[in-house]
Amino acid sequence: MAKKVRFEDLILFEDKDYIVINKPAGFASLDDRHEAPSVLDLARDYTPDAQLAHRLDKETSGALAIAKNPEAYREISIQFEDRIITKVYHAIVDGIHPFKGEEVNLPIHASARGGVRIDFEEGKIAQTFVTTVEAFRQHSLVECVPITGRMHQIRIHLASLKAPIVGDSAYGGKPLMLSEFKRNFNLKRDTEELPIIRRVGLHARALSFHAMNEEEVTVMADYPKDFAVALKQLAKYR
């Protein structure tokens, strides 16, 4: 169950046409049949004509743009369609990887069950650039810049590089456990070890787009607590 939040506390940027929030993990972007409220519900309580400019997976945190009126929505939709919006994601992945602008061009096909697969016959073009930000003992922090915006694109593209995101069991990612990288780790008797981050370790770090006055807007989204704690532990026991 997602925690109750005040929409106003999530806002990173706002003008008369757009809002950018730092979406918490655990909130669906659109209406969720199993849980309420969604980000769209919260946004429409704040401004009635709100429409999401794009989506983030439920478990993904970070920068999410919202249009406050139909004209603004049309304009930012064109920017997404023309691929002039820049999105930057950070992910904690399994393994040590020296990526330097690694380009992944692998077509993606969405399945009826909600996942995706690499499919050279039926898949849609998908392109992502990947750069290592920091390497730890058994993991890496990587920066991903998707050029296209396919469902689960970053997740499956990283898996294709043998760098699945921690906690992403759908694409081969393992839970991030302290016992894996802390030397002489001891767990109290009758205690079950829990992952340091209990979700897919993916965060939408930054978003750049053009406002209605044509000025470029760049918004950075701070790491949420669970993501920051995971990085702190990885750095401490590298």
C-alpha cells in the first residue's frame, strides 16, 4: 500500500502550464485497479485539467511531467513524439560495468501479460545510451538516456547488457542484500534478511523540455531515501 502523500510536497517545478513532480515509488502513474490514488488522481485534485505527459512504472521513482491544460498537453506530446525531450535515469545494477555511452539498439515487443521481450520481427525500435557513474564491489550505478520511450525499455536493455537492475526479478535482477557485499556479515538468529531496496532500483533523475514560452526547463529529482541508502551502503562496503 502506497503511503499517503501531499501532492504539493512532490512538486519540483511549476508554471502556468506544467508541473514536474518527484514521483514516489509505489504509486501508479494512471488509475490502479488495486490501489488508489494514482498520480493522475492526485494531480487532478490539485488542478482539474491535469494530464500526464508520460508515465513511470509503479516501482520507479523520480521526475514526472504533468500538463495543466489541453494546449500544454498537446505541445509536450509533440515534443515527446519528436524526441526532443531528454530523460535521464539512474539505476543500480548487478555487476561491475565500464559503460561509456554504450548504445543499445534492440527492438522491444510488449506481451499481453504485461512484460516485454527483445523481438527483431515484431518489436518496435528502441534506443538507449548507458554510462557508468560509479562502480562498487559487486554492483554499479549507471546513467541511462532513452531516446525512445518503450515500456520497460531501460529494464530490458540493461538486462541485455548483463546488467539487470537490482530487485527487477522480471528481467533477471537479484535483490540487493547486504550479506552479498559486506564482509563478516552476521544476521541475528531467527531473523530474515530483507533487501536494502525493496523494489526495482530505478530512478528518473532528470527531465528537460521546452515550456510554452519556448524556454528550456531542466528539472533534477533527488534520490528517494531507499535509493540513497542503498548507494550509501554500497559505497561503505565497496
